[in-house]
Amino acid sequence: MVVMEIAPLQWVLGLVLILSSLGVLLAKEAVHACLSFMLALLTLAGLYLELHVELIAALQVLVYAGAILVLFMFVIVLFQDAHAKILHSKARSNRWLIVSSASLFAAAFLLFAIWMPNVNHHVNQGTLQPAQFGTLKSIGKALYIDYFFPFEAVILLFLVAIVGALYIGKKERS
Amino acid sequence: MDVTFFIFLSMAMFVIGIVGVLFKRNILIFILSIEMMLNAGNLAFVAFSKTWGDQTGLLWVFFILVVAAAEAAIGLAIVINQFRNRQVVDIDQYDELKG
């Protein structure tokens, strides 16, 4: 096992990240789960800052914590009475199937974690200088020149998603 | 900078997301767990990208952000539609497509 050189701040952020992700699972109320997820997202943005990718951190806060989470909050508040109803209706899925598949996934990832330290992870043969890495200028250049067509495809996908969401969400006339 | 720490974090977050998808019956928490798995992928992309000094991973993170936003919009639209028509947010009752 390689001795890890990790700043104390990263330990704290990682711990908060894991705990708040667990909070999403363990929270009884949907609003609490949503707030816990917001804490996880902000911690993730802190980790990105710690890695010196400020642009991604800013995007994370703006898109996730700013837009998606607000959307979730609106929908959760809209259905306030319905969340409690779940506890009264019976679960139809096979409990043991769920438990076994979840533990299978966890075991697979544990195996991967045991194998992981053997990976040569101190490779640094980057083509970019550290000063240029992850800046708005270099990412913008790559996005609009090297990755122009994927970018346009993603724009199209987003447009389709907006129109589809409007169509699905609109009230049906009967 | 050690990438192993971040990959461990990302893996833990992904497993928590999978467990949420498998166990939670509230459809909103279900979608939140999917978002959490996407975020775990983002963290791995950023960590590897930083380790190898290649910013292609950051571009992938950008694309994943957009796809996650689209997915949340569609998912919540479906949730609202189903709630309006049938008053359920329980995932066991989302069985209208069952043959």
C-alpha cells in the first residue's frame, strides 16, 4: 500500500461527502434527503477547488446546486402529502433479490478497491502545462475547436429534452 | 496528489447511489440517487484528468453535467405526469408499461 499524501482538508471534505451521501439514503423525509444531497454537491465543488479545477467547481455549484436541486425542491414541495403514503402501501419487489444484488455490487467495488493500489498512479506525462490546465481559455478552446461536434450534439440533446419535458408535463385535455 | 483517494471516494459515492436506486421506493429519491452516481463518475473523471494532465476528462464532465440536467428535467416531468394522473410517487406502482 502506497503512503498517501493527502491534505487534512481533503480528508475532512471526503468524510463529509460520504456522510452526506449516506444521509440521502437514511433521511426519512424527502426534503431532508434533498438537502443532504445539496451538501454532498457543495462538498464535491470544494474537492474540485482543492484539485484546482475552478471552472468545474463553478459549474457544479451553478448547474447542480443552483438549477437541478431547485427543480427537485419544487417537485418535492408539490407532492408533500404523497410521500407519507408510500409507508402505507406494501412493497411489491422481492426483498432478498434487492439485498443480494446490492451486496454483489458492493463486493465488486470492494474487489476493485483491493486491486486499485497496484495501478501506477503517479504518471504525469501531461501535454498541458500546469498553469494552462483547466482554465476557462483552454477548456473553451478545446470545446469549440476539437470537440465542436460533440458539443453541438449535446445542445441538440438538451433541446430535445426541453421539448420532451414540456410535452410530458403538460396537462392532458380529455 | 494521489488519485487513489479520489477514486475511493468516487467508488463509495457510486455504491451509495446504487444502493439508493435498489432500495428507495420514493421516485424522487430514486432520481436523486441516479444523479449521485453521475456525480461519482464526474469526480473520477476530474481526478484522472488532473493526474494525467489531460483535460479531455474535464470536457467529459461538462457533457455529463448537461446530460444530467436533461435527465433530471425529463425524469421530473414523468414524475409530475404520473402524479397528476394517478397520485403516486411510489416506484412499485409505476407499472403502466407492464405487458
